Amino acid sequence: MHLKKFILYIFMALCAFSLLLFVIPGGKMSPGNRNTAKDLKSYMKSHHINGVMLVTGKDGKPVVIENNETTNKEKIVKANQLFPTASLQKIMTGTGIYQLQQKKKLNWNTPLSKYFPQVPGSSDITIRELMNHTSGLINNARPSAPLKNQQEQIAYMLDHMQYDHLHTWDYQDVDYELLAAIISRESNLTYNNYIQNQFAKPLHLNQIKDFSEVNKKEIPQPLNENVSWHTVTVTTSSDFGAGNLFISPNDYWKFVYNEVLKDPKMINQFSQQTKGQEVDYFGGVYFKGNIIRAEGSIPGYNSCFVADYKTKQMIMLFSNNIDYLTLKRTSDYILHHYYGEL
């Protein structure tokens, strides 16, 4: 009799525990949940992230979450202050290429040789391969001083390029540097003017500038004292189309929300181009189910965003005191905790 009661108690305890697993939220949380801002603030604080997070609020407007790990006003990240885009700029370049494709000025199979026949292997490299980093082109060189303009940027890029013939996944900024140059060729504008005409003016992005227009005091200074302004300008000047722009977090939100998340046709095309690829990446973003994501990193500055293009729920991070590994862990945490993706 006692044994039967004991077994019954064990069975009831297991049932209660199983019920708790369903009731207690341990997995996916909605980015639009009213506790999200509080949760993200706690995450930033516990991981000592100096910066801002933006999360979807009412009518697609971002709710800004701040966490300061310093009292130095020059090093506090603000949502309405310029910040290096780094690789987050690639989706801007990818969107520009998509616009040209829609106007039938090029297509995914257009060879690079149409624009730059002097590039080794250019007749075997397509726009598609530039967009998904399978071109086989490599360029990790940095100039000793900041490049002054688009002409110098393109010349430096072409002079330091190598071709490995492999056409396998290799994340290289040079792919998007070439795409930026192609945008300029096809539009008869400088790349920066194209960005201004197509995105900045229509969306009222008032805080977006080329590196050459940015004063050191306009951006939050990195907490890492070893990162100099010279390093920042050399890096951004040579990341033409892939990090030469500075933009405020608020304005970057406006761009992604309005030009990317509100264009399901573009997202669908980009997603289709990832089919059968080694890495699900195209046009500046990674794909996983309904999720798109990207990370941006230069010395002293790291940023990312994760968004569900079906629900238009999005979370962004901009920080000036973490390294790339911390950025990647934070991006993965957002992906798993708020979007239920492993």
C-alpha cells in the first residue's frame, strides 16, 4: 500500500514538473513583449556592455535601451549620434544592387567583367557571387593613411586584389566594395550620392555621413584606449561600400525597417538566392527561417541586428567596449532567446 502511494506521489511530482516546463517561459520570448526592454537592459548590465539596444515598439518605432559602463560623456553611446556602420552597411549596398536589378540594369548572372575586366577571373565571377561572398576574390590590405575619395578607394581595392579560383564561401569586404563601384557605374553617381538620393533623402536620414565628413567628436570614443582615430579612419576609408559610412542607430533602424523589412519582394529574392549555398547569406544579411541578421565590427566598435521579416520585430545593438566574440555571443543570445532559433 505504501509503495503504491509512493509511486503515485512520484507520478504527480513528474506531472507537476512537466506542467511547469510549459508554463514558465524558458525559451522564445517576443521582442515586442512589454518586459523585453527590462530584460535587455539586465543583459547589457550583467555583461558590462556599454552602448544602446533598439527594440521594436509601437508602430515600428524603436524603444531605446541604454547602458553606460562609463561616466565619460565622450564615450557614452547615444541612439541619435553617429556610429560606424562597419559591415551593417552591406545591406545598404545589397539593396542598391537590388534596385538596379529591378530596373534591369543588371541581373544576378551579370559577370564582373562587364565593369572591371582587369580583375583576375572577372569573366567567371557574377553579381550573385559578389552578393553571397563566393567570388574567390581576396583583399585584406589596409592603407597607411586614410583614402581620400571614391577614386582612391577603387584604385586601392583593384591594386590589392587577389583571386583564389575557389568560389567557395569566404566573407570578404572586397565583394561589397566592387558592388558599391558597380552601383556608381550604373547610376552615374558616386556611391555616397546614390545612398543619399535613394535612402537618406526619402527616409529623412539626417545623421548619415561618409567617413571623410566625420569629425572625431561626432562619434562616441571607444573605451579601448589603444584604438586611435587614425585606425578608425583608415579602416572605414578602405571599406568602401562595406563600412565607409557613419550613421546614427536611430537612422539605421529607419533604413532597415522601411527599406528591408517592408520590402517582402526583395527579402524573398534574397532568400531564394541562398538556396543550395554553403552559407545562407545574400545581399548583406544571413538568413535562418524568417530571420535575417547581420554583424558589424571594426576596431573599437561592434554592432548587430536580428529581425523577423514576417512580423517586423527587430533588435539592434551598438557598443563601443566589446570585442567581436562578445558581439557574436550577444547576437546568438538574441536569436535564441527572442526568436527561438538555435
